[in-house]
Amino acid sequence: MDQASSHAQDSLGYSLYDYLNQGYFSKDSLLCTTQAHSSSFGMSGSPMPYSLRSDNAVSIILLACFCLIIILGTQSYGLFTRQLKMLFRAPRDHSDSVRETSGEMNVMMVFVVINSLLLGIFSNLIVTEYVTTHFIIDSNALIVLLLSGAFLVFFFGKWFVQSLINIVFYGNKKNLQFLREQVFITASMCLFTYPMVMLLVYFNLSLESAVTYFTIIVFFQEMLSFYKCWLIFFGQKGLFLQNILYFCALEIIPLLTFVSSMVLIINNLKINF
């Protein structure tokens, strides 16, 4: 009798499973829900590929940069206007007051930090597109911060070395004039970098077009630095060759050194298979 009941249970279980597969209980909400959530039906979907637009940390960084650019830009509109008017003019002999210089430098340093964050995001996009997407650090936002820190160290390190040399050979007054111009040019760069990064992250701008656009920005920045160097240090003496040597030693060589350092940092961050 036990064998007969077990055989009946097996027959009943098989018939219910067969009916369920054939849709006899399709109008029963309870059985339909059980069928939909059963592991015997369907297959797991493939995960979505990672993108910066879906990273909340990167979105917070871009939103904070936007808010800072708007707030500081409206508060320092007069500063930018005055600096643009004096951009292609020879600097005056007398220096500005310490209070005004301190206020200018504080605002400009914030823009330099913003520019470093934007360059960190841009360099991360280049690395993930052309080098690798596998890093020893799981957090992509942390990699962006590390690359941004590398840019920040590059800017401040270059200005520190330039200041040491300029004070020795040209005096503290000309050094402060040149340092203010360098900080202003670097800070203004973020106004052109931010739209490019936003288009890359959220509007599918091609990376080749962004690299071309960024190369033009860097070229214009270096030419402007070359011109300001000539105006401040060599314009009155007419030493054009010395200006070229100064520019190569304190602008081009640090830039090439930084590119080599970035390659070394990326090679240490990526996973070599």
C-alpha cells in the first residue's frame, strides 16, 4: 500500500509539473508568480558594462565642480575681466596689494583644483579606452582621484621649481608676476575642460575629437605661457633665444617628465595578465 501511495504521489507531481509547463494554470495568479520566479524557467541576464555616467561618485564630483565654477565665477567676474585685459600687456612695475593678491590666489587655487579633477576624469577615460579596464583598485572613483592628485602635484611642483629659479635670477617681484599669470592660465583652463568632460561622460562625444580639442587647448596654453615669460623676463632686454631656453627647461621638460610619470603610475595600477 505504501508503494501504491508513493506511485500516486509521483504521478500527481509529474502531472502538475506537466500541466504547469503547458500553461493549464495560466489564469491562476499564485501559480503564475511561482512559475515566473522558479529557477527552472528563464536565464540570468548579462550585467551592464561599467560607464562613468552610472558612477555616483563621478557624478557628485562633476556636480560639485559645476556648482563651484558657477559660484566662484559670479563672485570673481571682475577678477577674470581684469586679468583678461592685462593678458597681452606688459606688467606694471608696481605690484598689487597683498590683500588683493591673496584673494586672487585663493580663488584661482580652487579653480586649479577643479581643473585637476576634470583632467583626472579625462585621463581615466583615455586609459580605459586605449590601455586597460582592469586595475588593482576596484573603485574607479578612487583611480580618478589618484590621477587628479597627480595633476595637482605636477602643477604645484612646476610652480615651486620655477619660483626657486626666478627668485634667484630675476627677483621676487617678477617671480610673483609670473606666478600669478601661470596660476591664472591654469585656472582658466577648467572653463574649457569642463564642457569637454561633460560631453564625454554624458553625451557620447568621441574620444578622438576630445583629444584633438584638448591638444589645441594645451598648445594655446603653452604659447600663452611662452609669451608671458617673454614679456616679464626678456621683453625689455630682447633676449629671445634665452626665452626659448627658459621655456624648454621649465615648461617642456617638466611636461615630458609628467607624461612619463603618468605612464609609470598607470602601469603600476593596471593588472598585467
